[in-house]
Amino acid sequence: MVTSILAAVALSGCLPTQTDRGSPPRPRARSSAPSPSDAVGVLTDHETERDIGPPPRQPLWSSAPSDSYAVGVITRDAVDRYTLAPTETGVRVRGEASNVGGNTRLVFWRRGLPAVVDGETCATWSSQGGARVQQGAALRITRDGDALRAVTVTQNVYLSRYAFNVHTIDTSRAGAPYRVAGQIIMTDKFFAFGIPPLPWRFCARALDDTVTLKIWTDSEAEPSWFDPAHTGRVTLPDGWDHEGQFGWYAGHLDPGGHAEFSDMSNWFYDWVQRMVPRPTPATRPPPGRPGG
């Protein structure tokens, strides 16, 4: 089954142009687990996390490819279309040959998974076809009618490919739907000796107000989340620690171009299992609500 997508709203450029100085705080939707600040003895700065480790990670999904994906469109050129088609190991996103531009962007996620606040998404970037193919991860995706909100972590594709951008996305905003939350320069890290050929393994996670990426080649062992050569982190502005879906991002595909993802997986982090025991034991409801 092939999923066809019509995109919405045009966007030019991928370099940070407008900073997100914070959105109006929304109620924290931690139905999946209490916030770290509510958990006795749990600290969230990365030095403490390095010492005692993150909360336990639980799988949301990691299995055979599926054609059941939901899609959220961030931007489009004219009436350009992308298609999503399952492969033997994942998903191929392709720009229709009839497209006229290269500024269409979208996020997609597996249908039917619970929404969570703290989670992780991974995929192998298997292949790319086109001059400015942009792949990435999408975190905390929500959709309310036509309004899409998400946090994206993407490789920069204009001027320099040696950086990764973290954006907050809100298509209900006036003007451009995105704001830059931070940029991670990898010139002296993963790209210290140039840009290695694909495939790359790419993971991104959100824990409370911190987004961290991790990237390595298929010839390397998986690094830790604190390996200085393979990771980087950005602090999100207020209002972006909400519950949502975790998925992937594709953009800037030329007509006929493609971005391929394989070995895809989603995870959530269970803060309850990291809590210091209380006099009255706390229980956690099932994580989130199904998303679609």
C-alpha cells in the first residue's frame, strides 16, 4: 500500500532564521508518567543522568515494516506530493516526478501507538536520491484538526551539511510554522573527517525539556548518549514538554527524489521506575492514548 500526501504552506531554507523564545506554557500532559520534578530523588540535568542513567526504556514499537502510517504536513510547494511506500526493511518517501519544487516537508509516525512525553525514535538512513534530501526525527507530534505541533531534529541541507537543527513546529502560527530551538554543530564530532557515506543510524530522544541526538555509521558500535563524538543536545523552550507521537521526518525531495528509512523503532522512558519509593506506592496508567 502506498500512502499519498498533499502538503501545505511553503517554507524556504533550513538554516535557523527565527528563534523560538518560548510558547505559552500548556498544561503538562504526563498521563504516561509523572514529571521528573514530581518524582522524589529524580534529577534531570545531564550530568546527573550520566551518573545514574536515564529512566528505564520500554519499547513502543520495533518490528516488521508497516504501511499504516499517519502523516502530518509542515510545508509544501504548490500542490507537490510525496508518497510513502513500505520496503522490506522500512519506508521509502518519494517526491512525485510531477512535483515542481523542493520545499515540501512532512513528519510521519506509526498509527495506533500510545502518545508519551518522554520517548525516543530511531531509524537507519539507508539511501537518498536528490541534491538536498533532508532526513530526521520527529518528537512529541500532536495534531488538532489542521494544526500540527512537533519537535524535529534534522540535518541541515543549505550551505553546510555539518550541523543538525532542532525546530519547534506549529502550523497554527502566523507566518512560518517553525522556530529554531537550537543547532548542533558536528564539524569536530561525527563529521570530523568529512561526511561518511550512508547508511547512518540516527536516534533522537526527548526527556523533559532536553532533546538529544545520536548518530553513527553501520560500521561502528552504537555509542552511548554521552559520547562527545556522536551526540549533541538542545534545551527546548517552555511549552514543548507535551505528550505526543514519536516518528520521522523527510523534506526537500526533488521531483523523483527519495529518502529511505529502515530498522525503525520507537521507545518511551518510564520515570515511575526511577522514583524513590514513597510511603504510598505510586502507580502509572497505560502510556498515553492511541494516536492516528
